[in-house]
Amino acid sequence: MVFGQMGIVMANSENIKKNIAAPAQKLEKATFAGGCFWCMEPPFASLKGVVSTTVGYTGGHDKDPTYEEVSSGITGHTESIEILYDPSLITYSELLDVFWRNIDPTTPNQQFVDVGTQYRSAIFYHNEEQRRLAEESKIKLEKSGKFDRPIVTEIKPAAIFYKAEEYHQKYYQKNPIRYKFYRYNSGRDQYLKKAWGDKAEMKNQESKKYNKPSREELRKKLTPLQYKVTQENGTERAFDNEYWDNKKQGIYVDIVSGETLFSSLDKFDSGTGWPSFTKPLEPKNIIEKEDRGLFMTRTEVRSKEGDSHLGHIFSDGPKPTGLRYCLNSAALRFISKENLDKEGYGEYKKLFEK
């Protein structure tokens, strides 16, 4: 085995759902501020009925502010997220519930490690119904007794929303390692778990159901190599595997569970002889674990539901992520763009429509 084996993200498929049938004029906006906007995007992006999420700046007095200006605290703006959603699939009250479960509503001009007016929490309502629902939800939270300090989150009319620089959009997908490092060290997740426990996540997050067959079924279903790789952490030969030089357009799913993993749009020739990607198509289906085998420490990549060994991730990949997800073909099944509908992955067709 070559030690350079195995090394996120995105194809922004989560936002154009195949079951969103409402015409554009029926879509509505919601705008929230909850500290670092990198951390506020993931909780909303995967919700059924959310069409798009955009991070930016609002609530201040300067026009067309830059990130540097906003982060200095002189513009009056706060880092925010604008959500376009289909009210027939998700209600504003449900969005409010997600919002409250992802912030600390008791700290003025601060969210976790980020301090300043630019990190204050706020709900920016777009109509009177949103204002009413926001105020009712705030009162309900206050009366719940969940917090021993006053709720200080602002409720204000929506103002001009300025879209943040492109590198901030979907930052959790473009720079997953840096994002995870920041988020963990910010103390946000630790606080949310303490405050909400297992109820911190929204129930209507859209995800497919995946089932892992038993060991006996897997031995019948998989080839000996596929079984060795996925179940026994094996490694196939370089330049002698199914997908290392596959140039067709489509997606790669877990051979065991069918979980969506990677896209051909993020595949590149790493020169290692294994299929390599700069990022996953669905980060939520990827698990990273420390691997201390072979007298070195590496980061192993596994599928979430199938628990299949996929490969490893390295930091010597090309821009924009700088990552290399180096995988075993034996752990993957390729679905061409022409067969996405037939195979039940039709929501990813838009990735290849240009």
C-alpha cells in the first residue's frame, strides 16, 4: 500500500429539493442572527422545505460592508443568515424552533467565544405574522424556565441584507476541517448539548433511510474484496481498481448502504491510483476517525450509516479545499447522471445540468 492513500464539500444539492413544488412567488424569507454565520447555516440548510441559505450582514448603518468592516464592530451590522423557504413544507414557527436551539439567547452582544455587537442574536421579521410568531416564541422560551437568565435576543424589522463574500457561503462545506475546528473550540456545541440535550436538532431534517445488512448478508452481497475493504479495513491495489480513472459524470454511494458520498464534479487525478475527491457531496454521511495503524497517525473516512471503511483523508489536495479524500473503489458504487432517477437519486440531477 502507498501511504498517500485516501483524502469536502459540497454540491449544493440540499437546497433545491425534488419535492418542492410551490411556485417561486410562494416562497418566503426568514432572517436570523446567531453569532458566527458559518455555524448558523448547517442547521437550516438540510431542512425539508428550505430552498436556499445565504450568509451576510444586516441590522447596521453602512452600505455594502465587507467582512473586515463588520468584524471590526463599526458598521452596526450583525452576521446573519437569510433563508428562502417553502411555507407549505416548513413553517416559520419551525424555523424559529431551530433558531432558538442553535444560539445562546441570554448573552448580549456575544455568542460563545465571539464578542461584539456584530455577534448579537436577533430575529429580523419580514411581516407582522413573523413578528407575532417571533415574540410569542420568545415569551414561551422565557416562561419555560430553561434558562436562568433573561432572554436578550432582539426582534426587529428586517433591513437590507448584504450578502457576504463568496468564500463565506457554505463555509462548512468548503472548509470542513477548519469549520469543525472553529466550531468545537467556540464552545457552541458543548453549550447546546447542555441546554437541549438530544433535542438540539430539528426533526424534519430531510435524509434518506439507510440500512446496513447483517454480516451474513454482506458476505453474500459483496465480493471478497469489497467485504475485506468495507468490513475489515482493507486496501485494494493502486491503479488496479474500478474507479481510479473513471471520468464519467455521476455520484458515488456506499456499496453497503447506498448512502450518497461523493460527486464526479469533485473528483481529480491525484496520481495515487485510487479515486480521489476534494470534498464529499453529503458531509453528513461521512465520519472521520483517527487511524493509528501502519506506525503512523492518519484520518480514516467511514460512512455514517453503513459504517463502511472508505479510505483516508489527507491535506495535500488541490484548491479550494486543499483536501484529498483517497478512497477504495471497492467501497463505492458509481451511479451515472443518466441513471440517477432510475436509481432513486434524482435530486442530484441538477448538479449536472448546465
